[in-house]
Amino acid sequence: MYCQHDGAPPHYTQHVREYLNESFLNCWLGCGGPVAWPQRSPDLTPLYYYLWGHMKTVYETKVDSRAALCHHIFAVAEHIRNHPDNTASATQSVLMRAENCIATGGGHFEKLL
């Protein structure tokens, strides 16, 4: 199993990289990681963008307590859970994108989508 994370500064600290090296036995992708970040990687992770696109709506409503924030998070997660067709579609597109990436040698493949 590989761990992939973004290049956010908190993820780049020596402490975090050491933890990832120990936990994932040098099988992680990210800034300073042992595995090179794939070209055009956002195109390879539509499921992430689908899920995050929904989860970030939590921040659209101002909350005044931790309980209210938790309520919003669970409500959005439940919405995703109740719409499995959207999740399945996003999941299936990962395979198509990976195949296009391989076919183009890791180059630009947006025209093939």
C-alpha cells in the first residue's frame, strides 16, 4: 500500500517524512518522498476531488460549536453515502485515467478524457 499526500508545508517536515518512511516502508508519494510524484497527478485522483468537493461544503455554513461542525461533517458524509452512483462513477473514472496516462507515457492526456 502506498500513501499519497499533497505538498502542504505541514506534510513536508522531517518528523512527518520519518514517520511516513517507518509506517509505509518508503512507499509514499509526496514532497521529499521516496517515490516520485506522478505527472499530472490531479488527473489520476478524481475520486479525491469528488469526495473533497462534497466534504468542503461543510465550511459553507458558519458554526458556533464543535458539535455543530461534527453534525455538518456527518450530514455531508451521509449525503455521499446515499448517492453511490456518483461515487461509483468517480471510482470507475480512475481506471480510465490511469490507462490514458499509461498510453501517453505519463504525459498530458486531458484530450483523451
